[in-house]
Amino acid sequence: MPHFRPISVCLLSLFAFTAQTSSLMGQTSDGGTDDAANRFGTIDAAVADEWAALVLGAIDTEFPNKLSLVYVDADQIKTPQENFPAFYGCFDWHSSVHGHWLLARLLRTHPTMQTAPKIRTALATHLTQENIQRETEFFRRDEHKTFERMYGWAWYLRLVLELDRWDDADAQIWRENLRPLETLFVERITAYLPLLTFPIRTGQHTDTGFALGQILDYARAMQLEPLEQLVIDRAGAFYRSDVDYPVQYEPSGHDFFSSGWNEADLMRRVMPTATFVRWLEKFVPDVAVQLHDGTIAPVHVSDLTDGKLVHLAGLNLNRAWCLRAVANALPEDHRLRQPMLESAEKHLAAGLAYVNSGHYEGDHWLATFGLYALTQASESTQASENGHE
């Protein structure tokens, strides 16, 4: 990947934020954490403005752009904005979608932030009925039925969910505008999952565990019981019998996901607490040692200008939100709860240090992972004891 010219960023704010990270994370002098369960939460207005400005610049940056498309005729070859009038920036379609999620979440949670008027204008400009209809027509073509499956689809449903729960007149207009593509994705997911014989276990976009977790949150919030049950059934078929996950084989060099912890983050949504505890102890039987011996530890990015190597910054953040969610799904007195929370904090601090680096390779997407990790966007916890088996 070429070394892109960085977009304008506020590095002074980055340095100030990084300097405050230890305080934010609650680190003690011995490198541990103090009251680790309470360190995750919201971000302050200054960082919210910084990250919003980063994304506002990216969603209207059409080039460079990565289009992983199948063409059946020359007439289909168009610019990104011609294909995707709503989500053409941020280097690729899915990054644009979850960039819009970041903007919506920050505007909802920080309505008086300085960039709020710009965010509102940007969302109103991008998320129009006409733009979404044009994108729906693009996705509806048979040759595009696998485009962004299921990573981009999952982030789109997360954006829908963010707008759906927001009592704001503009947000409700944008939410209604998203319905055509939302409906198409639900249809595609419903048709695809019964045909998926095996889960996709990877540290990148197509990881099945991540997508199913997001889709399950959406299905429950929208009260789509058939979709919810389909995800629960497929999660059980794919993962219920998993044991002895090879934690030591992660990460691969280009990973921004931990497939293993995405799986655990999914299964804590599906299983009652006691069942989940038994499953987890078989899934990662040596994790108590691996959390301390360096097997599960924050990773360093060797080159921020390499679009694949910078994925590892996202891995830190992904592990942070998964470890925290899994820990919080355990009983309060479980032996793994506190070590997982402490590891989550260390991963969070390591990942946040790379957000807004001045290099577009990471800057077009990392703030989303940072915000998701900090605010734990997942709306569901593990099922209750009378929940699904």
C-alpha cells in the first residue's frame, strides 16, 4: 500500500490525550489497574471533537479508495462516489459506514460538542433517501451479493441501531432513509447463514464471530425473532463444541481481530451464565496463565504507514472490548474476571495510542474501533439463566 498523504489532524490534542491515557485507564504504579471494571466509559468532549474532525475529513475523501468489486460489463466501472453516493469516502465502503456510526454516536452522546453542527450537516448530506436508494440498487445486483459480506453489513446494522434508539428528529429521518438497504441486508443474511457450512475464522473482515455478534444485537433490538433465532442456532452449530482454542497462534501479522475472542464475545451473548462459564473454561483452558505470560498481550505496530501492518492497532482495541465484555459476563467472584479486565485495560491503552497518528492508513478507521472499545457499543449481555440454550 502506498504511503498516503496524511489528512490534517490535531496532533497537539493527540499528544495530550496519550499523556492522559494512564490516568484514564486507572493504572497503578506497579502496572496493574485500580477498579478495572469501571475504567471504560465515555470520552471527554475534546477527544470527541478530535475524533469527529478526523472522520469528517475522511468521509468526504474519495481517494485513495479500495474497491473490491466484481464487474460483469464495462459500464459498471465508475468512481467510488458514483457507486456509493452515501459511503464513498474513508478508503473503503465499510470504513465509511462505521465512520458514520462514530459520527452518529458522538452527536448523540455529545450534542453540544464544537463539531456537532458539522456532524449534523454531514449526516444529512450523506444519509439521504436518494443516496441510500442508489446504494441499495447497487447491492441488489447479483454480482454484488457477496460485497462486504458480512463485515460491512454488520456495521451498517450497527449504524441503523444507533439511529433507531435516538430521540432526535433528524436522526429519525436518517434512520428511515436507511431502511431499503437494511431490509436487503437482512434478506441476504437470512439466505446466507443456512448455507454457511463452517464459520470463517480469521483476524480480518470476514470473521464470522464478529458479524454474528453485531447481527444478534440488531435482531434483538429490532425484535426480529426469526433472525435472532437463526443467529443463535448458527452460533451453536459453529462454536458450541469448540475446545482448546490455540490462543498462542494469535495474532497473525495482518490481524485487526482476534477470532477467538470474537467467538467468546458472541457466545456470552447466546448462553446463560452458567453454561457460558463451562464453555469458556473448555474453550481457553489455560487462559489464566496466558493472560500473564505474554501470550495475550498488547502488540506493537512496526510501520504506521503500512495499511496491513497497522491492523494490529485495531487488534489491541478489539481484544479490549472482547475481554471486557467476556469478563463482565462472568460471575463477580470468578477467578478470570479481574485478570481479563486488567488485560482489557492494557490493550485499550495500547490501541488508543495509535488513533489519530497522522497516517491515513490507520486514521481512516481506527477512531471507530477506539470509540467502540471505550463505550462498549454492544447493547446485549449474555443471556439470563432463563434465556436461550
